[in-house]
Amino acid sequence: MDFEIYCDESRQELFRTERATAGRYVLIGGLWIEASKRPRFKGLIKQFRDQYHVWGEFKWNRVSPSRLDFYLDLVRLFFREEMRFRCILLARDEMDALRFHHADEELM
């Protein structure tokens, strides 16, 4: 069985100590889906976009009352279908970019 994996991070600026903003955690997550199911999932998400008039990139930190039903349908889709999700949570005060990455921004 072949999988497609989609990864994203949240608050990655916390890796860069000198540019860090307020925040306590960095999250790195991955969503795994069977490659053969990709067209179906894309079609369902397109239906949601058309139904709720959501265009362009959508982000979870931009959930508003006018888009709440769109996001709820997305959540229901992810729980209803066979998808795998993994996430790692890193505490800002336990990260040491200088020690582990020698302050190399390409590695952070």
C-alpha cells in the first residue's frame, strides 16, 4: 500500500531564538493517506470549498463564525475517513537551537 504524507509545522519561528515571538510550543504534524484515495479526498474538499465559498489557502488560526461550518465539515471528514495523523509537540524552553543546530537556520 502506497501512502502520501503531508507535513506542516506551527510556530516554527520559536526554533530561531533571536526571532522568537511569544509562544510555548512548536508543533510538527503529518497526515498520512492512502495514495489511491487522494483524488476522492481532493474532490470532497473541493465540494466543501464550493459550498462554503472558501478560496485560496485556509488556516486553522483563521477560523471565523462565517467559516465555522466549513472547518467542522473538514474535521468530520478527517475523523470519518481512514487517515493517519501524528504530531510532535516541542516545548520552547526545552529546545536549544545553538546546541543541536549550531545556529544554522537551514537545520532549524
